[in-house]
Amino acid sequence: MSDRTMAWQVLSFFSVVCLSSVYGQASYSIPEEMSKGSVVGNIAQDLGLDLKRLRSGKARIYTADSTKYIELSKERGLLLINERIDREALCGQTTPCALHFQIFLENPIEFYHVNVEITDINDHAPFFKKGEIHFEISESALGGAKFVLEQAMDQDVGANGLQRYSLKPTDHFDLKYVSQPDGGKIVELVLQKHLDREERENLSLELIAIDGGEPQLSGTAQIHITVLDANDNAPVFTQPAVKASVKENSPIGTTVATVKASDPDKNSYGKIRYSITNTLDGVPEMFDIDEDNGTVKIIGLIDYEKASHYQINVRASDYGGLTDSCKVIVDVIDMNDNKPDIKMMSKSSALSEDAKPGTVVTVINVQDPDSNENGKVQCSITDNIPFALKSSSNNFFSLVTDNELDRERDAEYNISVTCSDEGVPSLSNSVSFSLQISDVNDNPPAFEKSSYDASIAENNSPGASILSVKARDNDWKQNAHVTYILEDSSVNGVAISSFVSVSADSGVIKAVRSFDYEQIKAFQFFVKAQDGGSPPLSSNVSVKISILDQNDNAPQVLYPVQTSSSLVAEVVPRSADVGYLVTKVVAVDVDYGQNAWLSYKLLKATDRALFEVGAQNGEIRTIRQVTDKDPVKQKLTVVVEDNGLPSRSATVNVNVAVADSFPEVLSEFAEFNNDKEYNDNLTFYLVLALAVVSFLFIVSIIAILSVKCYRWRRERVFYKSNGNLPVIPYYPPLYADVGGTDTLQHVYNYEVCRTTDSRKSDLKYASPRSQSIISLNYSGTLTHGREKKHIEDPTGQQKPPNQDWRFNQNQRPGPSGAAATPEVAVGTGPWPNPPTEAEQLQALMAAANGASHTSSPPLYSSPRSCLLISEVSEATNTLTPGTMGLSTRYSPQFTLQHVPDYRQNVYIPGSTATLTSNPQQQQQQQLQLQQQMLPNMPPQQALPPAQATGPDGAAGGGAPGAQSEPPKAAQTPASKKKSTKKEKK
């Protein structure tokens, strides 16, 4: 099969027939047997459609049957082969063979007709139904005798179909073609040469059927001829063609027609047999003939929709081998046996209620395979709906909107489409579907009332609910969600939002403030209801709030005027008659209605039998004759009461003078004023006294608390150290440097901090911020520090101290009767003798003297005890007996040679010493003192070799902890008692 045959061709012309504003038509021609995926045509280009339109419109192919030979590629806009097409299976011998389908698009709905013609290719060879054909021919048969041959069949059509026959050999026979009225040809075998049975009884011929395709295909059948004795006459039909008609769906066995042939021969040569020679046109399956009488009957189901015309080829043959032929033409009469077939090509599940009239809802295709009137279809839809059915093209109907839609009126439509043909009787079919109407925000919220009126009592609590407004929206979902908004306005220049508020969800109006009827009696505002659509719709309503009066105001007396500075009295002459108008109490009530109705009563009176008060008008009149016995000064108390629930009242005092002369009135009421002034002064003094007593009480409480806090803080400082270790505070006396060495020119406060365990050498110290400090380093040496603001020596070196500060162990001052013994280590052991009362008194006086010159209190670092040493350069230069001095353990350079027990840090000096200003003498005294102390020092007090004394009298820098310490001495009850007493003092 050549490429030219397999190639498909597009028709040289393309037409788009506009059936309406949205329809067109396209035609293509393709060969059969194309492979799957082959391109049929560019439908997007041919119809002028954009690829985006194909995708957005959900383009698809609609066919009347379910076979999908063609598919649509929306991405490329091409029609493609979806399934191999066999023209012979699709159309048989019908020409032309075409596929008819529609291209359907949505949004908006459009469809286009597409016709694809399937052209034939030479893919089938001619063939004979019977591979062998047998003839019995009498030897007496004359030349020119004809014998009808069985026709070969070729499923191809046109040029590819059967074209001619060929016969081999051609010694005795030849082929002849006989044209038929329908354009067909019958081939006959014609005797050309006389047969001689005695010469050759059996002949074999080869019949070849050849088509017109390229390359040519052929089919072969074998003809076997038996030569018989002579049969002079051949059968002859009375009519060469017989016409008949039959109704479709006729029952099997119905007689269609009867053919008749005659043969004048006798016996077997004159007996005729009838047969049908059709092969592939479906006739043998539908009709049969009685071989004896030639009656043609129905043996299959006749369907007009499948075939409306049949041609039956009938052959008559005698037993001598002679034949004749005729044809029976059968027309099938159509019956209305098919209902209209309704198919919805597309439909929208929902339609917006704002769709304009003429909007296509769906397209319906109706097919009725019947013919003529039986195939004409009329369609209708349900009445009383805003839709109409319009015929857009042959057998296509469009359902369009015919009127405005309103979802609030009808949210859903059940549409039924009924199609009926014009046959007798008429057949009909119907299809129903549901169409939802989608909501559009076309309805504003509507309030239940055109206006709202409500009232609320004054003096309400803020947040009290007044009323509730309600609006409804006929739309759906978000379009029906109503929000309430208070529109901006003002009442007497004040924003309405200061008066009321509206709940956005519920529409409840609440009071923002407490209302006062006397200030505002009513006010009006607008509430807007807005839905949640886009854009939102809204409506408003007027709301009027009336304030109800409550009896919240007491009556106010306008007359007589009550003042504290002056006294007003009404004068009644003693000659007044009964009913004399003394005065009139005038009062008003700012409330409204019955809350402002006032009544007057006489509460108290000097003489109740003399006056009365009008209950309605407040007039005070006499009820009897005034006599001389009536006192001049009359005091009336009138109660003015309103009619509210509960009622409120006010009182007024009316002073009445019963007198005939003015001096008499003055004398009486002057005493009244003095009494009033006296009462006012007494009240003032009582209030003043109460205030003074309260002030003194508060001051006393504060003073007591201050004293308590001060004592508590002082006790906390003194008792912060361990209570089991009594420490007697020691404050040395003042001393001065009289030698002119300027060693001690200023006041120094030294804080020496030691641990409670004297055997340890690690020491810590705390330094005040405003004093010079003597600190003890780890090597056991006291170093001297001074504030930066003090003037230092220009040379940068400290002058040597006075040597008179150096004492040996035996010269060390201490308590009365204290002396060093060999068996007691220096600086250890209990007190030898308890101090006397005089020594305790001297220690306390010295402590008081030292405390007065100390700028900062002693500091304690628990669990360490600290010793504060004060030095004053302006002090005396002589240490007298009975004063406190330094222990010999401290050198003038404050060298710590021994670490004594902390219980011997306080002592009473037992000798005198004089501070000199000769540096050389000080050095000599220091050397002598060291030489005296070395032999007398106990073994445990001797310094190690690495701790020698330098030329300046300071101890050498030994390593910390290299000096051994003596063990602690036990604490005596006497020392504990004395320490406790002094701390308390």
C-alpha cells in the first residue's frame, strides 16, 4: 500500500456556515485505517478560536453515539484520531462515508458542526462466496447460451471496488457483462463453441475477479462444467423485475413477492428451481425463496433505519442446466417505532439571578431515526417558568432565559423538556433536570418597622438595654448577614454615640450614659442595617428614645429665702383677724407630672393653734384671733412634699413676729441671732479641737515607731556577730605628733577585721569611703592608706613613726594585776583578774570620747570581729594613767608581730609614755625595745628567720600563714557578763 494512498487529505475548501451568532461548521476528509494520534485538522485555526477559549470553555466533542473515533486536543487545538477507523465496518457499501459530531464550548455556550469524510483505501481483495461453481450444460446447447455466474464481492467502494472479471481458458466460453438499472453489472458465462460430451465430458475454468486499486487485488473461483445430453429450452421469467414493499417490523414469514418462470421442455428439463443469488448485501439474512413456487418471504427483522431498500436477485434453473434470472425490488415502509432521543450536550448546575434574558442555560440534541413525518420532532418545556426553548439548528435546541430571575422568589427550578414526533401515533420522550439560582446581593436589609419608638426611665444605669431593632435580608449566606451601625448625628451638639450604642450583630440598643429628664426629654437618631455583600447594601430606620421622668428632685423653696447671714421675719399685727395672710411659701419641683405636684404641711410651730398652711397653695394664715398673750417670736416649720413615689420633701422655717411696733420685733430677734452665733462658734471650736487631738495622736504614733526602728537597727548592728563571743568596743584617746614629723597630721579611722578563729592568718577588711584606712595584709603587716584628697609628703615616703609606741611584753599595759607568767603564753589565757568598777567606768568614758571623734560607726563583717582605731593629730601627747592605750603588739609602723587572742584586744593601760619628735631617738628606742623583747619572748612567739625587722621598723614580708598562733583561751563568765553589760549600755 503506497504512501500516497495512506496519506490523508484535507478538503481543498473549508466553510463556516453561521447558523446563529455562535455556531459554525467545518469539514475534513481523511483515509481510513489511520493510526491513533494522527492529526485530522487544526480545528482552532479553522474555526477562528483561541486556544485559551478552548480551555476556558471546556471544549469537548459531542457525538450521537458513544464511539469516539476523533478526540480534541485543547492544548494544541487539533483534532486527532482516537481509534482506528474501518470504513467498511462503519459504513459498509454506503458512500460517501462520514463522521458527524459537534465541538461544544461553555461560558458562553457555543457549538460547531464538524463533518469528517472517511475515504476508502484498497485494503480488501475481491472474493467469491463460493470457491467453486458447478454447471451442467447439455451438449446440445447452442452457441451464445448464457449462464449467470455468482458475483464476486469487494468490501471496498469506488475505484477500489470490483472492476472486472477474467476467465481462463477461453476455448469454449467467454464472459459478458449485463448492466442493471441500479448501475450494477451482472456477469454471464456465454458459450462460444459447441460442446461435445463424447469428446470432453467435464471442463474446468478459472474465474478471476479484479478490483481497480493500486496495486490491484483479485479473487478466484473455480467453475466446473459437466456436459449433459441435450436440453433445448431454457427457463424464462415472466417479468425481468418485480417491485414489492414491506413494512418495517413485519413478522417473520410475511410474503413479500412471488416470481414465476416457465420452461417448455418436458420431464426434468422442464422442471424449474428458484434460488437467490445475493451474497454480501444482507439479503440472504432477510429474505428466502421457495425453490419450487418462487415465493419470497421474510426471515429476518426488517428495520427501516438500517435499510430502506432491498434488491433480491432470483435465478430460475431447470434440471438440464439452463437458467434465467430476474430481480425483486423491495421497498421498506417506515413505521413510527422510535421515540425521540434527547441528549443534553451541556448544562449549568447554577445560574446567577442577574443573568440577562437570552442567556443560554443548556443545549439539547434531539434525534429521531424515523423518516418523514415520523422523524420530525417538536420540543416544549414546563409552563410558567422564565425560560424558553429555541431551535438553533437541525435537531438542536437551546434553553435560554426568557425573563428576569429572582432567587428570592424561586431559588430552584425543576425544568422538564418534552420532545414528540409527528408520527401516528405520536411518540414522545422527556428529560428533567434541576437548575439552582445563585444569589446576587440585590436586596438591601429591610427593617421590621418603618420607625421605632422606645422609652427609658431617667437615672438608668449605663449599659441598660433600651430596645432591639431587627432587619431582614432576603439574600442568602454572606449577602444576608446584617450588621447594625449607628449613624453619626448629634443631640444638642453632643455626638449620638455618647448617648446610645448599637450591637453590630443583634441590633440591641443600649444606653451609654445615665439620662436626666430635666436635661433632655427625648432624642432621635438613625440606625443603619448593612449586609455583607459586595458591594454592600444598606437601609436605615429612625429611632426615637423618650426619657421617662422619675421623682429624683426634691422640691425647692423659692420663698421665703433661707440665708445664714440675715434673718427674715413676717410681721403679724396683734389686731389680725382670723384668716389673715401671713405669708406664702413658694416652692417648685423640676420633675414632671405628678412628681411635680406639691403639697404643704405645717410640721412644727410655736403655737399650732394660731397658724395653718394651705395644702395646695402654701399660704400661711391665722386660724384664730391674735391675743396679747401670744409670744412675739413665732417659728413655723413648713414641709413641702411632692406627689412622687417615693415622695421627696423640703422644709422651710418661717419666722413670724406678732407685734404692732418695729422696735419690739428687733429686740426679740436680736437675741435669736446671738444664740445662733454662739452655736456656730461652739461648733467651730469642737471641730478644731478634734483636729488637733487627731494630729497629736498621729505624731505620737510616728515617733514611737521611729524610736522602735532606730533601736532595732542599732541592736541588729551590735548583735550581728556571734553572741557567744563578747567583744568590748574600744575607742583610743586622741593623740598628736609633737615631734614635727607630720606622720599623723589628720584624723584616721582604721578598721581591722579578723576572723573569730585567731589561729588563721587570712584577714579581710572593709574600708569607709571618707576616712584613711589601716589595712592588714596577708603577711601580718598593717599598711597605711590615705584618701587622695589629703596632702601627702612631697618625697612620697612616710616619715618614721615615734618609737614610744613600742613596748615589750612585760611593759604591755593591761587590766589591773595582769602580768605575764612563763606558764601562760603571751596573748592567750583567761583574764587574770576581773576589771574593777573604776576601770570599767574609765573604759566607757574613753569609748564615749573616741566615738565623738569618729566619722563612721564600727563595721563588723560576720563572723569576724572588727577593731576601729581613731587617731587625731590634735590630741594630747601624753598617755596618762587610767586612759586607754595601744597594745605593744602594734609598732609605730603598725607591724603585727604576734596575733593575740581577740579577748585581749581591750585593756586598761598601766603605764605612761611620751611621744617625742626626734627621729633618731625613735629609731634607737625601737632597736632597744626589739633587743629587750627577743630574749623574753616565749618559744611559740619567736619570729621565724624570714620575718626580720627592716630598718624602718616594719616586719619583713613573710609568707601568709608562716607564723604559728597560740591556742585560744577559754572565755570566762566574768568577761562574758562584762561584755554583755557594756553592749546593753
